[in-house]
Amino acid sequence: MVLSIASLITIMLICDLSILALSIYLNKYERIQQIGVNGALIGILLLHLRLLIPFEFPFQYTIAEKLVLPSVFTILYFPIFKFHTYYLYIHHIFLLVWLLGAMIIGIRTIFIYVKFKKALQTNLESDNTFIKDIITSLEKPYGKISNFSVIKSDLITAPLLFGIFKPYIVLPNIELSERDLYYILKHEITHYYYHDLWIKCFVEVIAIIYWWNPLTYMLKQQIDKILEIRVDLAITKQLDESKKIHYLECLLFIAKENTTSKVNYFVLTFNSESASVLAQRFHIVLDDNPRKKSPAKNIIVLLISALILALISVVVLEPYSISYIDQQQTVELTTETSFLVINPNGGYDIYLNGDYFGTVSEIKDSYSNLHIFKNAKEGFSYENKK
């Protein structure tokens, strides 16, 4: 198992094409309904998993690419500095920039996380008995007590879940009705017990590693959307139409109050930043018809996801090249160095640089332009006259 330039290029190429196809496919809410949110979630996580392991394995099959990769590798392996027997190539500079960028963004992300956590700890925890009673009732089905801290803060404009080991439910400093409070708390608690914060952290790590690739952010947006839809459906599946409307009204109210926030690392917000995503959530909640779900399509999507993962795992693209040994054993037959002589027993004798080289049964296209003589003496005589 090695980390090679070829394996990185192969994984990024196939993953990027898959991300584009997946984003286009999930752009319509009907398709999400057809394959189910769990099917979409598994497909996205499989892509993240392969991005996390960009290695070349011994069992992989190598495909030699002749059109693009040879030129790319010529640039990547162009030497720009030599120190004794060591060379610094262009791809070393790319890898260094990649590593430094990931370190800087990673440190910045952790800094924002810690700063936000400290800022939250300066806020007083809510002593609202109604909120505590709701949380107690919502945790009963899970059979656990996670000691959620509920805080009101001016730092945010939309409710969010924060903290894996010590969970915080942070509420904006706005007036919320008891009904809205119930739906918001249920939403965030469902996120927590679905382990969505762990998924969010995993996805954030991939986005940090591949900071230079815009398509990883597109993949991140897709998984945020799927996580929100999954919780929406979990909350509303037992609700009647009027209560579903109340839940969606709560979503809409928070969306109107919300403004863009920079605090988006390792948190799950109640609302959606995009109006189109919010519209998809509305459609799926109101149109959650079990008959529209297709188990067959769900299975097909899972199989395609597994096939893509398998393809990335067993195939690696390499630039087409001729090995040094083969180059040493390869000669070029030209009219300047070679000629053909008709062999009395059939075929043609090849003469290279004045010496007999071998006999062939037929003339190949690669040396069809060579002169043909009846005997070697005639060929040597012609060569001497040049």
C-alpha cells in the first residue's frame, strides 16, 4: 500500500466525476424520495471514505493512459533543484503547498471551534423548566440521559447543536413559542442520537484535507442537506398534516431570522442556508408518500456506489511509458540506417547499419518505406552511393 501521484489522480478524477453526477441527481427532491435518504447518505459516505484512503494497493490493475497523463507527469516530475543526488521536482512543491494549506485550515478550524466553545461557556445555561421537561421526554425513547446544556446566545441567529461529548443546544436570543421550542429541541436531539455530529466531523476533516478541491465542498453541502432531511422525516413521520405544517412554519420562521454565520464548523443548524435546500425539505416533508419510494432504485444506487468504490480501489491510471530495458532493446528502422533483402526461403532479411539484423515474414507498416533489394550486395552497393 503506497501513496502515489497516479493513485491520487485516479481517485480525484473518479470521485470528482461521481460528486458531480451525485449533485446533479440529488438536485430534485423526487429522486431523494425514490432512493431514500439512507441510500443517498451511504453513497456520499463511501466517496468520503475512499478520499480518506488515497493509496495504491498491490492488487490494483494498472491502465496505461496515453493522451493526457504522460504530459502531466512530465510537468510534475520536472526537476527544479538538485542537491547532491537528490532532486526537487515540481510535484514536491504541489505536495508541500497541499500539506501547508491543510495544516493552516485545520489549525484555523480548531481555533474557531475552541473560541466559539469558550464564548458559549460565558453564557448562562437556561433554567427554563419547560425546556428541561421537553428534553427529558424526548430522551426517553432513546433510554439515555446526555445532559444537554441549553444556552441562549447572541452569537448565532439559528438554533444549532454543538459538542459531541458534552452536547450544547444553542438557541438564538429571539422570542420562541413553546411549540417552536419543542420542534427545535426535538430536531437537535434527533441529530445527536443519529450521531450526525460524528458524520459532520468526518466530512469536515475530508474538506480540510482536500481544501484545494471545490468539489469536496459540494459534497459537504450534499451531506448537510441529507442529514437535515433525514431528521425532518424522522420527526414528521408520525405527525398529521396540521402538525407537519406547524413544523415547517417553525423552519420558515428561523430561516427568516437567520443571517449568514461564520460559526459552521462541527455544528448542525436547524435551518438551511440555501433557499433551494429549504424548498426540498418542504416538498419531502409534505409529499412523503411511501409508494413513491422504490426499493429497487435504492438497491441500484447502493450497487452503483459500491461499484464506484470498487472501481477506485482496483484500478489506477498510469501514464503510458516504455521501460528503460525495452528502450535499450528497441531500434528504429529508417531509410537512413536500414534496408530489406528478399530471402530466397520466403520473407525479408533486415539489415541495420550494415549488419544483418533479422528475418521477418511480412513487412509491417512501421518500416514499409524501406528499400527492398534482391540480394545484400545490391543493398550495400546502394548504401555506398548515398
